[in-house]
Amino acid sequence: MARASFGQIFTIIDLASWLRWLRQERSEGGFQLNDQTDSQLFLGHPKGLVTLFFTEMWERMSYYGMRALLVLFMTGGLTGFNPGLGWSQIEAQAVYGIYVGLVYFMVVPGGWLADNLFGHQKAVLYGAVVIALGHLVLAVPINETFFLGLALVVLGTGLLKGNISTIVGRLYENQGMEDKRDAGYTIFYMSINIGSTIGFVVCGYLGEKVGWHWGFGAAAVGMLLGVVSYIRYRHLLGDAGLLPNSHDEGVKERLILRSVFLFIFMLAGAGLLISGVVTISPRDFAENFAYFLTAVAAIYFVYLYFFAGLEPDEQRRILLLLLLFVAAAAFWSGFDQSGGSLNIFARDYTDLNFFGFEIPVSWVQVFNPIMVIIFAPMFAAFWAYLAKRNLDPSYPIKFVGGVFLMALSFGVMLVAVSLALQTGTVGVQWLLITYLLQTWGELTLSPIGLSAFSKYSPKKYTGQMFGLWFLASAIGGVLAGILGGDAMDSGLESMSPTFTYMIQYYAVIAIAILGLAWAINKMQSRNST
Ligand code: PHE
């Protein structure tokens, strides 16, 4: 009974897509699953990549467009032409961190649901619709529904973000084109950055110059365009991620029960918080959430290492992934400051006046995706050049490289903060250099992260390991909210100690990674002799 009604709800959402699909495909003389002819290729890649490209582009447009405005809106004054929520930095940054953390954490249950219940294609569709609803709710200028909007975006992104990345891989597997899969992910990464560029520019301008809710509304329009293009071109995906992996009714039933349980639990929690029966500050919530996520990751790694029945060689790879996990979580905790503390630094301490035009604060962030688009091919060529000469740095060296660049970027911020302490505001170049270094770090760590997780994870755990990769982003996100709150608590004065602390923890992590990588290598040579 529970299953029937749950399924029906989603069938209704899905009906429109099926009707279109039927109309279009039947009139074109029918579409066969598994049809692997040349006509399935576009510029040497599976045609379905086009579908995923545009869906992800619009999803990231909406995500980053809204994320850019979030902290500005929450900390914006209660009066004036564009009133915000008037929250303190500590509160707003914590909510921002919880939001980013939840977005990526929900990728894990989103993956289970796709694997066992919906199949990845439908999960992406439902996710896109729910995200669009979330942004629509935020577009309504009522503060009481703010958290509802955020919650919908969180749930929808959980269904979409991981599963769409999985379909990318499946497209190549289905067509026997595994050798091109990395190139496929690179193209996909481009769509992410083109989307976020549009988001920062459009939502940033509308949100700041016209009204916050117009910015959120633009994000909704973007996601709706994504929904329409996904429905229109979904047939190009063929059967990649069409069916769930598991057909076991028992598994499905348990999963539905678990999801309903989780949902009721979350609703009850939200109800208790909103009604004021339980009061917990956003900051305390963020800290507990960070512990929770770390515990989940720790338990998972311990389980994999000790209890998953892995061969010594596989165990060694798990340790390597653990190093990557720690490096990635630390890296994203700095990276996500762009929407948090650095966003406020841009607003309050940076001169954004260009020839009489005050550029929107959010626009400063667009430097990251633009630099990704410019530098990604150069980085790829550079790694290939090194690989040809057998000079390709090992994975751990690259992780450390990413963390090092992040530390360096906050070193630049320390200089900017000390200048701002003397003169009140600084030029935008300081943030631009900071974002450039972070982007180089991203290009060092992020692409190999994804491929390391898909290559190094034990076969039967591949799907879940993908979730683990996003869990690192979740931890990074929530830490970003906590650190961002510390940094902005008393303006410029609190920035220096927090950024210094971050640089120190990056140094500790870098040294630990190098030490452990060395120990793992030793283990390997001992095992192999
Ligand atoms: N810009 C990337 C994205 O939004 C950053 C990221 C990488 C986030 C990996 C999560 C995981 O996809």
C-alpha cells in the first residue's frame, strides 16, 4: 500500500515526460533501447551527454546563482530598498554551511533511491522538478517559507547531482567507450562551470540590484529550463541508468520504509525546531552536523577497511582514498568560503566600483568558473605532458598540491585583510588572485578525485564510493559555514586569526598526507617482496 501511493505520486510528476517521450519517439518511427549506431554519437561522444550537459548546466546555474545570494540575503539589513533577514554573521554563515553540507550529504540517500527504486534517469527528473519548486518557493517574498525553499533544493539536489554524474559514466560503459569516459567527465565539468557563470551573473545582478526574490526566481527559471530540456532530450540517454540496479522487492520495500522514516524524522525535527519546542542555534546545529558527518565517514572507512573482506591491495587503496577524502574535505572547507566569508569580504571591504558602476557582489565569484573553463584544458595538457615523460605526480602529491594552493590563497587573503585594516577597503584584485589560486587547486584535486574514486574503489562498492566523494564536499561545506562564522564574527579583526588557523590546519593535513602516503608505499613494497 505504502509502495503504491509513493509510486503514484512520482508517476504523476513523471507523466508529462512520458507523454512527450511517447509522442516524439513514436512519431519518429520508434526508439530502440541499446541502439548503438553512429547516430548515437555526437562529436565522438555519446549523444546522451548533450542531455546531461544542459540539465547539469541549468541545475548548477540555479545552485550557484542562489548560493551567491544566500549569505547576502540572510545578513542583509531589515530595511532599505532590498530588505534581507538581518541575521548575525555567525547565524547566517552557519545556516549557509548546513545548507551546503545537506545538499551534498543528501547525494548519498539520493544514490540509494536511484540504485534501488527509481533508476538514475527518473531520479534526475524528480530531483530537477523538486529543485525548481524549491527556488520557486524562495522566489515568493515571504520569509516564513525560506527554510521550506532551502529544504526542497536540498532534497532535489540529493536526487539529481550524484545520479546525473553516474549516468555520465553509464553512457560510456553502455557504448563500450570507457576509454573516453574521463574526457566525458571533463566536458561535463565544463557544463557545471558554464552554468555557474550564468548563475552568478544573472541571479547575482537581479538579486542584488532588483530584489533578492527576483534572483531566486531567476534560479527557478533556470532550473525549469533544465527540466524542459531534460524531458525533451531524455530519449538520447537510451537505457543508461534507466532501470534500478536492484529488482529485489524486499530491498525496495525496506528502502521505501527507510526513506519514509527518514522523511518523517526530518519533518518532526524541523517541526520541533520551527515551533520552538526545541531550540538550538544554527551554529550548534552546524557543529553537531559536522561531527555527525565525520562519524558517518569514519564508520564507513573503518567498515570498508576491516570488515568488507577486502584483499590487502584493495585495503591499501582504501587508505589512499581516505587521504584523498581528508584532503578534499579540507579543500572544500576553503573553497566554499566564496559564498560565505569571502562573499562578505567582497561586500564590505572591497571596492567594487568600476567607472561609476557598482558591480554586484556576487559577480566577484564568477572568476572561479571562468578560470576553470580557461585553465582546465591547460591543466589536462600539463598532466598529459608530465605523464608522457613519466613525471606525473602521484595521487597524494596532487592532493597535497590542491591543499597547498588553497592555503596559499588564504595567505593572499591575510595580506588583503591587513591592507583593509589600514585603508578600509581594498581593490578587487586580492579576491581575484585568491580565486585564481583556489581554481588551480580545484583543477589539481577535483578531477583526479573523481577518477580516483571510480578507479580505486572495490568493484562491488563503486556506487557508494561516489557518495563518499560527495560526503567530503558535505563536510567541507559545513566546516565552511563554521569557519566563515568565526572569520566574520567581528569583521576584519576576526578574519586574520581564522584564516591563519586555516592555513595551519592545511599545513598539518598536508604533512599528514605526505607521511601516510609514504607509510602506505612502504606497506606495499613490504607486501610485494
Ligand atoms: N564546481 C563543482 C560543482 O559544483 C564543485 C564540486 C566538485 C562540488 C565536486 C562537489 C563535488 O560540481
